[in-house]
Amino acid sequence: MIHVENLVKWYGPTRAVNGISFDVPEGQILGFLGPNGAGKSTTIRMLTGYLPPTSGNATIAGFDALKESEKARRQIGYLPESTPLYMEMRVEEFLHFRGKLMDMPRADRVKAIDYVSDRCGLKEIRRRVIGQLSKGNRQRVGIAQALLHDPKILILDEPTSGLDPVQIGAVRNLIQELKGKHTILLSSHILPEVEKTADRVIIIAAGEIKADGSPSDLRQKVGQGASVLVQVKANGESVQKAFTGVEGVQSVTVEQQGDWVKAVVQPTPGSELRERLGQTILTNGWAIREMRNETASLEQFFIQITADQSQVVEEAVA
């Protein structure tokens, strides 16, 4: 449904997007993640026809995003990060206005407005002035205008930005309800929300794709070699020495907390340490309060990518 091949964008001497390629099949929810300045918004602007690429190409539902821009854009419902709403208009009035811009006949507009009002939870507020709505409801109006012409593809840029937890949950549920009928590209830097919503995640940094896979696959990748947290009643030096000698241990960090020691044990790649550490604890006769693998998450990987991008920027400035 979306095909991107070697997409590049230069702004003067700065390369914002560096030859990225990916495909999004029909009906999939793709989470498009990255730190600020990673190239997310630039990529979205190229896909939606707002910005021409320096090189490479993209097709939207079979239409070339550059050469067949108008046809490609008609396949897209787009919600920018800053929702473009006319605050003095009523909800229904605004949706009619948006439908006219899409050349929808009045009868089709009326049906479509009824449909999106129902799907987006606007039935009770469709005659209210947009400027009087909460931010969460304004975001729903933004999603409704993106859905109005029944596009094959929805591109949502930071749809939960600035919302409170209740509003975030409501928008997330709405996106899940749209799954299947629409192919959705969801751009965000809020990883927990994307983990709960997306079928697949692409992480971009410094204009390049750093990871691509399902949330569970990427969590597993992050989790390989995850450290083990242990708390035992012992002397810190003894724990350091004993754990360092365990096969498969790469490093040990200890912190004395009264009579107890908190140890973070980093394994060598592919090593499972808990059984060996348990045997060491038993041999030394230490009381144990806790032993667990530290939970792997996309956030750990995201932080590493952000650090890498910051390093690249610092080196470029230097």
C-alpha cells in the first residue's frame, strides 16, 4: 500500500533523510518512531506530497507520490502534528468545508459526516464551536477530517501529542478500531503508546532506519543480554568477587544498602545467568530478597538510538 525506495532529502548541506526504504502492506498499523530531528516529519511530508524528495521515490496505493501527486494524495487521510482546525467553525460546518475541498458531492458529504461522527465519537458535539472543545475532542475532529473521504491510507503525526492519559487512551482505542479498513502510518516519539497500538515498528534516527520489526521482535532484540538484578544479604566485596567468577558474566556492579547488597550483573551475549547465580548464592549461604532479569523495552533501544544521533550531531558540529 505504501512503497518507499531509497528516499533522500537534503536541506542545503544537511541530509535530513538518508536513502530509507520500506513497504507497508494493506491493513497494517506501522509505528514510525524516532527522536526529534530524526527525519520522521520530513519523510511524512514527502509521502503526503508537501515536499519533493531530492532523490528516490515513493508510491501511495500504486500512485507515484511525485509524478501523480494529486491521485496519490486522494488516497491519504492526513493528521499533521498541529491539527489544522478553524476554531470559529462548528464541527459539522468544518467537516462540510473539508469535504468540499475533496470535491465530495453534498449527499456524499452528509453520509460521510454521519459516519465519521459516529466512528470518532463526535455525535454529541458536532454542532459545537471547535474553539470551545477540549484538546482531546479537537484531536478527534482532526482524525474525523482525515477519515472523511474514506482514504485507503491514514497518516497520523503525533496524534496523542499534548493529551492527558484518558484522552490518549481514547485516541488509541479509536486507532485500533480503524485497523483493517485503513492502512495506518502512526508517527510518534511516545514508545509505550506505539507498542500498544502498532503491528510493526520502524525506528529512524539521523535520517536512517535503525530497526524494523514487530514490537515483540524488537523487545526480544533489546532483551538479548539483558542484565540480572540481584539483592542478597552479604558484603559487597564478597558479592563482587563471587559473581565476577561466574561463567558467562561480563561485568558486575554492586551497591551496599545496609546489610543488603544490590548487584546488577551483565551477561556475555547469549548467556542465561540466573541458575548459575542462584547456585553461587546457595554455596555462599546468603539470604536472597530478589533476583530477576531487568525487563527489556523499546524505550531502552530508543534511548540508545537517541544517544547515537546526538553523538553524530556533536561530531558534525565539531
